[in-house]
Amino acid sequence: MSITLYVPADAGSLSLGAGAVADRIATAARERGQSVRIVRNGSRGMYWLEPLVEVQCGPVRIGYGPVSAADVPSLFDAGFLQGGAHALRLGPVEELPWLRRQQRLTFERVGRIDPLSLDDYRAHGGYAGLARALGMSGAQIVQEVTDSGLRGRGGAAFPTGIKWKTVLEQAAEQKYITCNADEGDSGTFADRMLMEGDPFTLIEGMTIAGIAVDATQGFIYCRAEYPHAARALRAAIATAGANGYLGANVCGSGKRFDLEVRLGAGAYICGEETSMLESLEGRRGEVRVRPPLPAIVGLFGKPTIVNNVISLASVPVILAKGAAHYRDFGVGRSRGTLPIQLAGNIKRGGLVELAFGVSLRELLYDFGGGSASGRPIRTVQIGGPLGAYVPASQFDTVIDYEALSGIGALLGHGGIVVFDDTVQMARMARHAMEFCAKESCGKCTPCRIGSTRGAEVMDRIIAGKDVDANLTLLKDLCETMLQGSLCGLGGMTPFPVQSALKHFPEDFHHVRH
Ligand SMILES: Cc1cc2nc3c(=O)[nH]c(=O)nc-3n(C[C@H](O)[C@H](O)[C@H](O)COP(=O)(O)O)c2cc1C
Ligand code: SF4
């Protein structure tokens, strides 16, 4: 009898050697006359255990990890195909506390299914949301998304249903659904994991969006640094099309929806929605002045939904299980779940999907296990390179859009980058300015010039030159960038700088060299 094994084809797992592990298992099985079926699944998000090999043993999957190719012979010798004892044996994967304590709605299938198998997708609840949506009017679908309380997971946290309603209300012969898969924030990988581990969910979410607002064409703007995700998406799109889930007659409904993947070219600003539209139209990624909103004048001048991967990938479960089911998770105005990404100096880095309301402390210590270096965690940066630094004294703050803005932070795309007590905050402040200078699209002065001057001011502070006068200048400059920038890149670069100044002023006076 053939035994089923799971070895991730997730890019993170591949970078840790999952490809060689899969090859070695296939070869060893052949040599030993064992019949195995190796499924290349997505990652469970426990990156410290990757490559994580799972063996189907009756109803449970027994995990072994982290497995290297050199471990494979000893795993066979230990009878791992029957779940045998071995130093790397982790037990039933779904029982691991790290996974069991999560509330996976959007990531429910990631790691569990064969990402490119439509049958597997459907067997695990896939396309139930679209089936329900096809029996509803566009306005009803939009209402369902509004009622779920879903807010954009790309960074701005704008209510998804309201955005869709604006597009629905536009009279136009052509509308578009665009998916922002540029995922440029430091310490974020949820979009990538989802696209690689369960691409049909994104395709289904975009199809529902298209049916809802009467848009017949969708584009996924995927960063070029994600070749595995782009490949998975293209393969899944082809399969969906061949099986009537995309194309001129979606599921026999008479409604059309086509989908294409377009690659970015490595600019952080192309994650900003209007730059993304410029780039999709074939131009240099430069921010457009708003208004008009993309929902009214978007791609090729037509009404356009721009949503993040996770926003769109959350729609199928909302439609399949109902708005109330999704809204029941969360706190206050932050409804549903959030895939939180733990990165940087953390012992157990990876993806944790939980209802809003979990504290930073629980994430960093109960899930993350503290710093990888074993030193005290001094600060975390939340929400990417433009996010604020949160000091350890505020680790009881919960993951909730409003609670975080209450302490001057923002959630962004849910990435948390951890730093221990060796971090030098003046250098981090300089890094923010340097990043902005490199990534600025150049359209407005406070960002284009201000960021370069900001890096220079930081150089003087770090060198100990006229520190007080330069700090005054730095604060003024931050205020100018905050007030005068056309978009969030220049407008948010002051956040890491100001938070570093506020919580760690001592780091700006005596910089260690
Ligand atoms: C500088 C900058 C970079 C951004 N990068 C991304 C990104 O990589 N991915 C993303 O989804 N949103 C990004 N955003 C937010 C988008 O402009 C937009 O708000 C989002 O795609 C809308 O989708 P949502 O409502 O589903 O979050 C960025 C914004 C700014 C200002
Ligand atoms: S803030 Fe920076 S990135 Fe944004 S429009 Fe101005 S120059 Fe471009």
C-alpha cells in the first residue's frame, strides 16, 4: 500500500533544503521497494521546524522536523513511514500547541492540502463560497462582506465591503479586480505563503469580487521576488479555467471572470495602490494624486478594486460560512482573524493566525519563545519598515487596529520584527530615512529630499556632532514629511524615527561604535 508523505514546496522551506529532502525520500523509497506518494504542500508556518516532513498514519499526520537530506536514511531505518520513533519525531502535527492554539480561517487549508489539486481544494471546502455567491445579487455579496467587518489587510485597514460598494455603484462597461501581492514589508510573508500553499483561495476570492461588482477581469500584481508563488498561481489559474471556474461562463452562471498574473520589478512603492496601477499599466511606479479614488478611476481609468492577497483570500470563508461566523472572531472594530508573521530575532518564527485581541506578549513569548539570541527582547517593529517601534513596556498591548494606534503604532500587514537589547535605535532611525531615500518615487519634495537630508542628520547624530541641534532639526524634518508627503512612504517614514526617539532617547546621545 502506498504511503502519503507531505514535504513543503513553500519557498521558505525550499530555502532550508525541502527540495533535497523530497528527492532523497523518493530515492530511498525506490531503493527500499517502498511505495510512497509525496505531496508538495504549503508550509504550516512553523519555520523553525522546516523542512517539516509529515507522514499520513491513518487519520493523523505524524511530523518529523527539521529534516535534512542526510537524516533520510535514519528516518527510514526508524520506520518513519509507520510513524516510528526518531529524534526528529514531533508527533501528530495538528496537536502541536503552536498550531492547535491558532484560529485558522484564511489559512485553514495551507499546509494541509496539495496546493495545485482542485479536487483537494474542493474536498476541503473550496469553492463553497463562490457557489453561495452565485445565488446572490452583487449588492447582497457586498453586504455580506461589509457585515463580516473585514478590513483591508494590506495596511490601511479600510473596510473591504465599503470599497466594493463604491465600485459596484459605478456605471462602467469595464471594471477590474486587482490583487496587491507586492508584499514589500519587512518581516512579512503571509501573502507568499497563501499564494504558494493555497492559490485557489485567492482565485476564488477574486472571482467572488468580480461577480459581486460586475468586473470581468482580474490581475494579480505579484512581486518578482516570488517566482514560486507566481508559478503556483499560474498553474492554479489554468486548472480553474479548464474546469469552468474562470472564463466566459463561471460555473455555468453565464458570468465572465478572467484572471492574469503580472510581475512587479522590485520597487517598494509599487505596493502603494496607485503606483501599482501605474506599474500594471506598464509605466514607472509613481504615485497618483488622489482623488479620484481607484474605486472610481482606477486601472486604465476604470472603476477598480485594489485589495491585498489576505483581504481577498478571506472572502471565500466569509461567503461559505456567513458574515456572522467571521465577525464572531475579534475585538472592537477589528473583526475576524489576522495572519500574524513573527520574524527577526525570534526563536520560533513563522505564521500565527489568530482572532484580533491577542497580546504582543503572548505572541512573542508563548508562540515565539522569546528571542533567538536568548537575550531580552527590547523592542519590536510592527507593520513593516514604516511601522513604529514598540518598547517592551507596551507588550501587553493587543493586536487590534485601534489599540495599536492608541500607542502610536500601526498594524500594517501584520508583520512583527523582533530586536533584542543589542539593537541601536539611532541606527534604526537612520535606516528608516535611508530606506525612504532609496525607495521614494520622487514625486514630492518632503519625501524625495527630506529622506536624504534625514539620513545625513542621523549621520551627524550618530557621530556625536551638535546632537541637540540636530535632534531639533530631525524632529522638524519628521513633522514636514508627516504633513507634506503625498503618500504613506514619505508620510510614515517619521513613525519609526519618532517612536525610536520617544521610547529610546538615550540611544541618540551616546551611540556605540
Ligand atoms: C509605501 C506603501 C507600500 C505599500 N505596500 C503594500 C503592499 O506591499 N501590499 C499591500 O497589499 N498593500 C500595500 N500598501 C497599501 C496599499 O496602498 C493599499 O492600501 C492596499 O493594497 C489596499 O488593499 P486592502 O484594502 O485589501 O488592504 C502600501 C502602501 C504604501 C503607502
Ligand atoms: S511620499 Fe515619496 S513615494 Fe510617496 S508620492 Fe511622495 S515622493 Fe513618491
